[in-house]
Amino acid sequence: MKNIKKVAVLSALIASFASAESIAATEWNVSLWGKRRAFTENVEKLAELVDQKTNGDFKLNISYGGLSKSKENLDGISIGAFEMAQFCSFYHKQKNPSITVTELPFSRNVSLSRITEIYSEVFKHPAVAKDLARWNATLLMPTPMPQYNIISKSDPIKSLEDFKGLRVRGPGGIMGVLGQLGAIKTGVPFSEVRQSMDSGVIDAASFAPHAHLATKSYKVGKWATTNLNLGSANCPVVVNTDALNSLKPAHKKALLGSVDEALAFYVKNYDENTTSKYQKAISDQGLTQITFSAAQTAELNKMSESVRKNWVTSNSKNFDAQDLYNFTEALFNK
């Protein structure tokens, strides 16, 4: 009888350990930052869909800053500190040079849904896949953003020459063009943008609508551009490749099969809520809206050529940058 009891207890313990391992294997930690916002709705929706499709057997546990600093998310993925993360390529261009091709100023006014398609196709390019593989990372989905526009507290500009001396917080592609006009790239943390504009550390910030809303830059601004069209940031969602490959087939299918639906939800939410909310905010605040003429746009595009060529030249030693550039440009022109 004692032996029977021992066997029963041992079996229960083994079952308990097996159950714990099973639970751990179907729970992924996801590293984001800040707080839930339009920028993270693709991940939030993905978690919801995966949970539904697996009846709760596979969960994505989303953490906003509790797992890693935003600029260290790719490093965390590489060592398996967590299974999924979001990051922005301009945080560390040297770590992911290939995907910065999408941040170049292509001078195209493209819809958010088209940006989604372009980034998704670029992520499949062999050079990009190989680049991210160095970090044991697989690109899962983009976080598409509209073309960046500027809000500034300076007096409204009347010509492109008025950018001279303007201290702007913005990404490399945009500043590569505005720098030719004399604008000064000035780096400040995202969380300090409003304070920096208030104190005069920067004169302007270049963001997508959700970020202008989050920083409330429009509260201190006097003018905003409407059609700068010099690019936006690329902030993909990646997964640890080993973790992805070790998923149960049903869980992997649920994850990968939910990406398109999550992105469709993200785009609809951004277009219908965030963009309209931003337009209302700058209008209610009385900001002067600066729309560049066709001639000015052509001049900006001409200056963009050198930025694009420099990107190809500086990256050619690491991969076939010309091929990747041509591939991406064709997608923007399509």
C-alpha cells in the first residue's frame, strides 16, 4: 500500500512539473515601452487574437518597460531574455542597417495601408532577413506609421530657406534633407520633447501623429507641416527565432496567422482615430498649417537624392545595398 501511495505521489509530482513546463512553453514575454497607445495596437490585437485562437493555451504577456529599455530590446531578443519585442531601427542603425532603407526620404505621399504592405515586403528580402538573423531575430510584423510632419514653436516659415538654424528633433532621413537647408539636428529623449520645446532646447519636433499627441507638442507649437513627405520611422515587431521554431505547430499557426488581422486593425484604428484626433488638435490649437508647393516639394526631393545615395554607399560593404534600395524604391513607386 505504501509503495502504491509513493507511486501515486511521484506521478502527481511529475504531472505537476510537466504541467508547469507546458504553461511556461506557451507563455511569451513581450517587451514594449511607454504605455498602451496607437503605436502598440498591432501587438495588443495580436495578443488578443492568439489567446482567442488557442483558447488561452498560448498567451503573449505584454510589458511596458518592465523587461528592458526600449533601445535594448533587440539585444534582449538576441539572448532570449524575452520572446517578442518592438524597437525602432534608428535607435541603433549599426545593429540593423538593412531596415533603415525604409526610413529614407522617398518623397511619396503613401497611405498607411500601403506603408504596411511595403514594410512587410521589405522584411522578406534576403538581405534584411540575414541582417536580423545576426540577433537571432525574425521580423514578425511592421508598426506602420504615416509620413512624419513637423510642429514648431518658431514663427511660421514662409520659404524653405526659413529652416536655416531651426533646431529640430527628427530621424536621420528627414534631417539629412533639412540639414541641407541649415536645420540643426538636436537629440532629446522622447519623454522630454515637450519640456525641451518649452525651454527652447529645441525649436521643433518631427513625428507621426500619435507621437505629437503623446508629447503634446501641439500645445506649444505655432505651425505644423502637412505634406513634408520625407519619410517616417521603422519600428518592427520581432521574435526570438529559437522561440518561434520551438512553438507547437498549432501555436505557431495561430501567431503567424494573426499578423494580417492585427495589422488591419492597427491601420483602421490609426486612420479613424489617431489621425483625425491629431488634425482636430492642431486645428483647435490654432496652429498655422504649412503646405509645401509642388515646386518646393520638387526641391526637397532633389535634396533627398544625396541622402539616398549616401545610404547605398555607406551600406554596400555589408550587403547588396543597391539591390535592397532598388527593391524598396520600386515598392514606393508602385
